Amino acid sequence: MIESKRTRPEAMIFDMDGTLFQTESVLLPAYHKLFDTLRSEGLYTAPTPPQERLLGSLGMLLEDIWKVVMPDGSEQAHARANELLLQLELEGLAGGETSLYPEVKETLEALHARGVKLYVASNGLEHYISGIVETHGLAGLFDGLYSAGKHGTRSKVDLVRLLLEENGVKSAWMVGDRSSDVEAGKKNGLCVIGCAYAGFGKDDELKGSDELISSFAELLRLYEQADAALPGT
């Protein structure tokens, strides 16, 4: 795999929430509607948990998120929350009021034009990830969308490993905003670019990253400044 951030990769692998997509633009309205529905259906009787619990859990598998957000909820409530969240997020995407981070589309287009293979690796649900990509006109830029929801992986480490194997990727940068992205990159021998602009995680969330960026557009600068790979490497 890649040995240095100074070598241009053949591929880049992106987390979705907090990296490409401003998650709160669709997540928070869906979150509050979700708990209103759970209460109306008699599956949850307590007040809506603080939304900070949800934002602090982004990057985890969905089934683990609910254990943090509503540890007092039943398995039935957790299962129904899974269904409702996807439904409400897709409705939000269809409403056209969601946002990518600044310069995401332009930067991805520039990398694509330079021949970099682009992938998504997310712990989110399949239709949620594809919905974001379709809604924001990114479909033609990606060589593959990998989600825990579709592939049934237990960790992002496994998801990224599967992506690399299935696509024969030999060098890549892992780009994300959570510790799970750092772990997935490092355990698969990749350079990790930590996205420090979302602000969902703890102060040490991106510890171990090879480089930190404060805006997505900086990624193109890092790529341009990196050394081109030698033929046959």
C-alpha cells in the first residue's frame, strides 16, 4: 500500500457524513420527527434524547448508535428507529434542502478529471448513501459506493479492506472525519487525511492522521503537491 502522503494515490476513499455531506442538514429534522413517531406508536415514552448524543455517535454502525442515543429503548424501538431514520432522511433529501460541504463537488470533479478513482466507504445505510450521491449530482464521479448497510461488514476496517480487494486498488488515501476512518485507513496500510471541519467528534478524534485539512478544497492541493508514483509502483 501507499508508504507516504507525498505519493499520489491511484484512488481516494471517502467517508460520507461529516466529510462530503453536511449530515445535520438532513439528520436533525429527521431525528426529532423520528422520536415524535416512536412516542405516537407507543414504542418510546421518554423525552427526545439530546441531539448531541446522535452527532457524537456519527461514524458508528447504526445499531450501535441507538445503544448510545437511547440505551433505555427496547430492541423493537431500535429496529423501528432504523426504519424511520432512513425513511425520513430520504424524504429530507427529496425535499432538496440538504448540503454538501463547500467545494466538495468541484474538488471531486477535479480529482476525477486527473484520473483518480473515487470511492465512498460509509457505515451508513445503502439507500441513504446512494440518495445523497444522486441528489447532489455526484453519481458519475464515483467508481463505487460501499456501505455497511449493503455489505454487512462489522467495522469500517473490514469495509475498506473489501473495497480494496474487490477493485484491485494498490494505493489510496482514506479521507474522513472520525476515528473509525483513521483506524480503517491505518489498518489497511493507507495514508489518512483527517477532515477537521465538521466538528462532530472529540478533540483527539483524528489522532494518527497523516494530514489534517480544514476545508475540503485543501485535498486537491495535497494531491497536486504529492509526488507522482514511479512507473510500475
